[in-house]
Amino acid sequence: MRPGVRVEGVGLLTGWGEGVAALPAEARAAAAGRAVIPLPRPALGGERFRRATRECLLGVTAVEAMLRDAGLDREAVRGERTALVFVTAAAYAASNAEFVLAGAASPAATEAGPVPNRRGSAGTLHFPYTAPSALPAEVAIEFGLTGAYVILIGGAAATVDAFWQAGGLLAAGRCERALVLAVETFEECEALWRRARWRLPGPLVEAAACALLGAGDGRPAYRARAAETALEHAAETRAGRTLSCGPLVGLALARAAGEGTVRLSGSWRGRTAAIELAIAGAAGRP
């Protein structure tokens, strides 16, 4: 029996560029001492995106990259039959930091109207953008996703859990397709990460990644506690420390290599989870 979840497409953006071809052979060497490898703010048009945070725009861009990889248009995922499972460990920390700083600014400083901030948006951040639900909400609005909806907060192990959650939704017939989306940004909160997790080997690499899943046979083989896989090690070696995006980096590497099945693992705060997935129409790109 094949694994219970079929991967139909993977979109990957990292501070190194788009796709696995942009990844260096060894992230630590390529970083050359840089603590954070950032992703630029995507240039998405429209009034709705004018005040959107950088991480929201990265989420939208990652889904677009996934659709290109899968050879699909937006209509393929629109509607109530597509579920969205979002994972992050850090993506809303920058929004909270910006909101606190904006609130501390004097009224006189903003009398002249909105001014561009460090993140490239204009004006004072709206309070709703400080919630972890802001990013998947923007993605759902942009792509017309009205199906089941899950948010998980955590690192790479939570992303493996997200694949399990998506597999359960597919097996139960609650959706026909599911998006697993992860976004991590670090630049605005570099000082916080220095204090909290600088004992970990760097660099911290900003990333946004999305996988499109279809139903296979039953639910996927999943282990809430498992050993780290070689693919997890390869993803961190190539991309750097991307937290919740790590398993999606590994999945993109496996798809590009033309693998038909893959065992993904992800580690976070002493726990490693693993899951087995099938890859449909592996891209075979370098």
C-alpha cells in the first residue's frame, strides 16, 4: 500500500532564492558569518496588500510558487474542498514587535502621514496583523480557500504534525486537496533570536514553503516520536536553520531528485516526528 498522502506540488522560497536550485551546497559556509539570511518583501500589487506584512506576502508568494510547480491555476484550489494547514514558529513575532514599536512612537512623528518602515510597508501596523491567524487568513482570501483550516505553532516537528493533520482531513473526505504552508521570518527580531536560541548552529534563513497534497490510500504512516532522517539533515545542511519550513525544504529536495516516496522528519525542542509521503509526478529538477 502506498502512503496515504500524495504530494502534488511544492513551492519553496528561502533567503537564498526560489527553489532548490538556489540552495548552496553548505549553508553555513555560504552565510560567511551572517546571522540571518533574509527574504525580500514580495512586490504584490493591490490596495489590500499595501499594508500587509512581509510574512503575509511571503505566504501568498509561496502558494503561487507551489501552483507553478504543480502546473495548476488558482481555480484548482479555490473553494471549500481545499483545506489549509499553516505552521510557524516565528512568523508573527515581527508583526508584534512592529506594533509595539509603532505604539511607542509619538503622534507628532506620524502627523505627516504613513511613512515606509523597515519592513517596506507604510504606516502603523493594524492590530489584526499581530495575530498568528493573519497570514493564513490573507492566503485564504487571496486564493478563495473556504475549506477546513488548522494553525499549528511550533518548529519542524509541528510541520510533520501538519502533514498528519492534512492526511486525516483527506482520509475523512473533508477535503479533496490540502495545502501545508509554513513561513518563518527573523530579520526584524534578530536580537530576540540571539538571546533565545543563539546556541543553535546558524544561519537562521528566512523561508516560505507550501505543499499541495492529495489523498492516497488511507492515512499516512506517522510517528510522533522518531529518529532524524538523512533528508532532514540534508535540508538543514543546504538551506540552514528554517524552523518549521525544514520538512518542506526536504520535501522539495526529494521532489527535485525524482523520488517516488519519502520519509520526512522534523525536530523541535527535543522531539522528532516523522511521516511517509508519496510524491506524484516528481519534477526531477536539479
